[in-house]
Amino acid sequence: MKGEVSYEEGAVELLESRAGFCEWFRVGERARAERAVADLQRLGVRRLRFGVSWADYFREGGPAWYDWLIPFLASHLEILPCFTYTPPSLGIEPSTASPPRDPKAYADFMDTALDRYGEHFEWVELWNEPNNLNDWDFRLDPHWEIFSDMISKAAYWCQKRGYKTLMGGMAETNASWLAMIGDRGVLQHFDAIGVHGFPGTWDFVGFTWERNVENARETLHRYNPNAEVWVTEAGYSTWRHDEREQVNHLLEILRLPVERSYIYQLHDLHPDEPHQDGLREDVKHYHFGVKTAEGEPKLAFRLWEEGGVANLVDFARTMDRPFHIGRESGERPAVIFGGAGFVGTNVADRLCSAGTKVRIFDNLSRAGVEKNLAWLLNRYPEQVEIDLRDIRDPQAVKAAVADASCVFQLASQVAVTTSLLRPQEDFTVNACGTFNLLEALRTTNPVPLLFTSTNKVYGGLDSIPLKKQETRYTPESVKFEAFDESFPLNFCSPYGCSKGTADQYVLDYARSYGLPATVFRMSCIYGPHQWGTEDQGWVAHFINNALKGEPISIYGDGRQVRDVLYVDDLADAMAKAVDNIESISGEAFNVGGGVRSTLSLLELVDLLQENLGLKVELRFSDWRECDQRYYVSDTSKLESSLDWRPQVAPADGVRNLCEWLERNVRPRGRSFVAEKREQTFV
């Protein structure tokens, strides 16, 4: 038996060799099964545990479903089918959790299944969570006598036919229950037993993995000392948006002294699908995936895909730092919510370079931010403190600002497209998260606050007359050449509404409670540490695609114009705003490059071709909702209030970002540790 592995031993290969995933497919979910295979291949994981429902097999379409599913999965992966659930017509009661009236019927079904599918697997798992009422109604079998008879017959016959047998994992590892069925001679027919556990999500009194595995192994040793112990289902729900904790728990599972560990699960359960206890009876059920229900990778998936389990190990070790180092030194840190994001990283860099202690508050949910945080920790190991929680958690927010010297609220759901798909999430992050922060400051520590809003609070600007020129739109009237803060608010899209709501709350807290706070309504910001996606960070996204030789998608005709501001100039403005908060509190400022620094999408493409010497392929699609065809900030109010001017011209800034991305776009397979040690960021 392979022993427990510590990170220091560096036995990452052993951790990876134990890893598998558990995914339960409903009849007909072909697309989901195909997606699961593709995701496991991206992670380099070969093992999959999945359910084969005895009940579903005897329903219409059941055999045809498994005729496709099992060979398909087995053609790509090493599969572990778990045969479970009673056909209601065969049960003592008409329930899939009911004991069958004839215990031998399960062995007969296994015989049929092995005839039909046995060429595709070596191991069979017999039943699932027999001490869970949802899977085995032990009220109808209070001493598990029917279960013992049923499972013994099936296991005996499977072994006779040359298969290795795994007893379905206990929902709570119970040594007494295991000893009870051991006394009946059940365990002698099994090559391994399974245990389940979900610490941090559903905790049992006194639960520790080590104790549970040890108790199971000691009990098993009395009845079948050659049998193995596997973790057949274990995971961590990110229902509190704490993706870092999911990484920690996955590593804890992989480090256990067992032969195999199956992680539950690849994808979150869709909110419209019921779980075992019913539809939305327990929110925790819906967030166990390493990807969301929409297929977006969470932190654990991103790290695993980019550098394997070694990347998870190194990330966890790097993030295991003392909390509140600022408090220990007596210094009051600047707190940056969303501090691992693009703008937050640059603001943190500027503050740290001036000698300020910085607390990074971030949940690391957006792709690329973990790389930014690694760079900050490398560059400023004694000045950067991390608080990896979520702004939707009021208590976490209150604790984070209790000793702050000033606060930058940059944490946000940043994409219009995402807000249209998931408006509730957009609102809870942008509006409710900012409200949590305002209340924490009002009641705990009313220090200077800078909130980053958006030009989307002015709406789509569809009523502005524009002229179409060869590469850009221009306003017909000079009075619309740039927009100042007096332009009417007209929230557009859920994103514009949520950011606008937060914008107005910040200004009102300054008026109503005297909170020293200001709002930056930002146009297009670009620069280093911006990884760029199709829905946010379009300058970096265009450059990334050009570097990879991939087409650039343009929504609309590409003539839409923005004023672009290099992030160093923004960081300077933010620092000045906080230093002069008394004179600007309660004020909103439009922030961008202004009329001197405008670009259309087509003009950026031309600039990229000049800088990179590459031919850029364009693909055009329909206009997106609330996409302003022309927006340029009038920055005169900000310039006069803070004696501030942008210093970096678009051509120079784009060139800088091109060079940065060429150096720092991670080659596939690079690990977090290699990136951290080599300090490739500049």
C-alpha cells in the first residue's frame, strides 16, 4: 500500500497516479459525457468513476444509452462503473433506494451487464453509499441483512467471472457498520472498499480524513487484510466562492494513504437540475465542480491544466502565508479589493514600490489573476499580504478593512456579456459586494475609498449622431467629442446597472455619512498584467490572438472608438485621488486617455500589424448589446482636480503591452513554481 505523501517529498507523480474524477450522467447526456472526456484529457487524468443505474437500464432507452456511454468512455479512459439503484418495480417499495424483493436479482443484473459491457473495464463497484437513505433505504432493511445477502451474491459472482470488486463507498465512514457486514462474511468477496467524505462542506463531528481511512483499514484488516481502501467520492463545494479552499481540499484528498482517489466532480450541477435531496434543497450540491455549469474553469482546473498536480502543490504552498502581516508590524495596509486583477496588480505595484504595505483581497475566480498574484508575492514578499476570500461575504469584508489605511474597490464582474447571461451573479458581485464594503467602512473604519465604475453608466449613447469614416466613427457635433460628468446617466445592460448602482451608493455614502470616497468612471484601460478575453480587456485580447496567429473577432464593424489609458497613468491618478480625498470626496470623475488618446478597433489592428509584423485575420459578427459606437472621456475635471495628465501615448503603450505579452504568455505545461522562481514578469 502506498503511504501518505508530503509535498516536501516531491512525489507529485504518486499524487497524480491516484487521481480520478467522479461524474454522474443522466440518460441521454451525450454532450456532457463528451465534455467530461475532453476536460479529463486537458487535465491529463485517465480515471473516471460514473454511475450505471440498474433502474435506468430497465427503462425505455436504458440499454441503448449504456450501449453508447460505456464503450465511449472506455475508449478514452480507465473507467470504474458503479452499479446502483433498484428498479422500482423490483423493490420492496417502488423506490430506487428500496431493497429488491429478491436479493439475487442484483447478481443476475450484474451477470447481464458483464456479458454486455465487461470487455470495457477491470473493476466493478457494487452499489453506492449503502449507509445513505437516498441510496439504500435501511428503514426497510434496518440491519442491512438484505443488503449483505444481495451484495455478497453479486460480488462472489463477479469475482468468479474474473473481475475485481469494489464495495460502494460509505457516505460517512463507519467502522461499526463495516464490522457488521464483515461479521456476515461480506468483505471476503471484495478486493477494495470505498469511503466518501466532504469536509469543509458537510462536516461530521470529529471528522478527519486520516482517522476515517485508518479506522476503515483497521476494520478491513480483521476480515480481508489484502483488500485496499479507496476514496471513491470526495470534494469541496465552492458555494461560498472560495476557490482557493477547493484547491487545498483536492490536494488533501490526493495526499491520503489510499490506492485511488476519485474527486467529485468535473462540472457544477446546473441550477435547474435536482440533486438527491430535491431541486435547490441545499445550495452546496450545485458547486462541487472544478468548472462551472457553463463550463468556465475554476482556479483548481486552471492550475491543474497549466501545470498538473505540481502546479496545485506549488500554488498551495506559495499561498500558505501568515495572515495580517500588516497588523503584526503595526502598519495600516492599503487594501485592494480585486487586487490580483489587472488594475489591482498595477496599483499594488505602485504602492509597494513607494514602501506601502498592501493587502490583496481577491477570490482568484478570473483566469490569469493567480499569475499576477505570484508576481506580486515574488516582487514584494515582505509587503504583500493575501486575503483570498469573496466580497460577497460581509464578515470577510469587515475583517479585511478593520485596520486599513485606505481602500481601493476594484473587485467586479467585468463583462457585459457575462452580465447578460448571469445577471444575478453580476448584481451580487458588483452592487451587493460594494454595498458590503461601504457598510464595513461606515461601521468599522471610515478611511478613504476609491471605487472604479465604468463609462457604461452613460448607456449605449445611441442618440449621438455619428459620421462613419474609413476606420472610425466621429461625432457630427463637436460638443460630443468627449463626455464629461454632467452627461445624463442611463444605465444599460445588467453590467451597467450593477456598476451604476454601486457608483451611486458610493457617492451617496460620501454625502449621507461623510465617508471619504470618490468614483472613477473608467474608459478603456490597458497594460501589463492584462491577460485579455473576448469579453473584457480587448486590447490585450487582440494582441494575444495576433501572437498566437489566431483570428480576431470583431463585433460590429470595428469602427467603434474608445479613449485608451495606459495602466501606469491610471495608477498615478488613483494614488493622487486617495492622497487628496478630502478635496474630491463625493465626486465622480471620467477617467481615460481623453481626446488625445483615441483608437478604433480597426486602428488598433493596424497598430498591431506595425508592432508585431504579423498579418492579423479579422472575423466580423453582429453588434453586442449596449456596445457604445463612440465614447471618449472628457478628463478635464480629473486633470484640474489632481494636477494629472496621461503620459503614455497609445503607440508606446500598445508596444509595451505587446512586448510584455510576448515575454509572459505562459507556454503550455509551464508550472507555477517555474514561473515564480524565474521571475519572468517585468
